[in-house]
Amino acid sequence: MPDFLYRLKGTPMTNLETRIFTYPPIPLADITPLEKLVLTHVLECSETEAGLVLFTDTGPINPIILKRQALLDAFAASAALSESALNAFIGSRILALLPTSPDGDDVAIHIDLSEFPWPFIVHDIVARSPSLPEVTVIQWMNHPSQRLETYGASVSLITGKGIHHATSEELLNRFRLQDRALVPPVSPPALLDGAPVVAPRSFTVGEMETALCIWEAMLYFRGLHEDRRPVPDGVIRMSELWDATG
């Protein structure tokens, strides 16, 4: 199981500042009453016109505390709508949650989600949604001490096929490997000691026209020389240099 509740080595979780952002909002029509009940207790959520926005500035809550009757009602309403992993997770424990007395409806139920982290719920929703291809999750954590070893981040991509997760350290190590594989830039040839450094400059239109005229003349006289027609000695020397250096 990916470490969605990514823990920092040697750092107590009690004082961590944790923020989670997800995108896009989940259409309300794709969420069962049971999924909505659990997600809104694990994370801070808000309903918008686009759907349910999942986020938290305090970190995911586990275990969550629900009223027994509210849980039973949400389970009953969701069982007929879709078969989901959350239904099975709660259903396997539902007998223990049934009221045993008339005043048992208000009993608080503690549900440990260590075996069923909230991203699994989102994955189930995306897998059956006709309009939601993916949900991205960005998580950032820090400790008030601000020590180097006490902060980190993680990203997750949740699709209908699976949940892809990486921590910031894993991504940085991947970037380091990619950087080592890059070919270093070719250094320019070293200048001889005492050689003047000539800074590059732009040329005027007249200078460019002159250079083109000289180039055209070189081609013309080289053609004459190759045709064994009489040409000045300088053209013969130019052709020899041309053959030697290109």
C-alpha cells in the first residue's frame, strides 16, 4: 500500500502542519451518501457548483467519529446505488454497529481507516464516474521547528486504473538521476595565453552585402579554375586552401 499518510522520519506527527489540496472537484452525483459522509469527516470539504472540493489545512483525521444511526442510514442509502469498496469495508463491520437498544442511535462510532485510506474512496469514485478522468492530490507537511529533515511533500494521481504516488524526495532523486544522464555542454577551446578576447558583434547591412559579394566571386573564380580556364594565382591558392580546409 502506498504511504498516503506520508510520515517524516524521526518526526512526531502530533506537531506537523499538514495541508492537502485536490483537483478537480468531484461531481456530487458520482458520490454515494456513505462516501460523502466518510470523506467529509476525514477531510475538510466544501460543496460548490462543480462538486465536492476535498482539502485540509490540518491533515486527514483518523480514526473518524460518526453517529451510529447516521452511518447506518448512509450505508443503507448507498448499498442500492453502487457496489463500492467502502460499502464492503463498512458492511464487513456493520453487525457490530447495529443498535442494541432504543437509545443507541446516538452512540458515537470510531472507525479506523488505517486499512482503507481516503484515497481508496476517491479511486472508487473516479473508476465508476462517467465524467471524472482523474483527481490530483498535493500534500505538504512541515514541522514548526523548520529543521531540514522535518518537511516534505507528496503528489498523487488517482485514476480509474490505480493510484500513483511519489514523495518529494523520490522526485528529487529521479531528477538527480536524469541530470547525471545529461551530456555536459562542450566547452569552447581555451585561448592561448595572452591572446586577445574578441567579443562578438553584429554586422551592418553593407558589411553583409560585401561578404555575400566576396563569396559569390569566390564561387565564380573557383568554377573557372575547375574548368581549367586561366585565373589569377591568388584564385589557385584560394582553391588549394578550400580543398584542404573546406
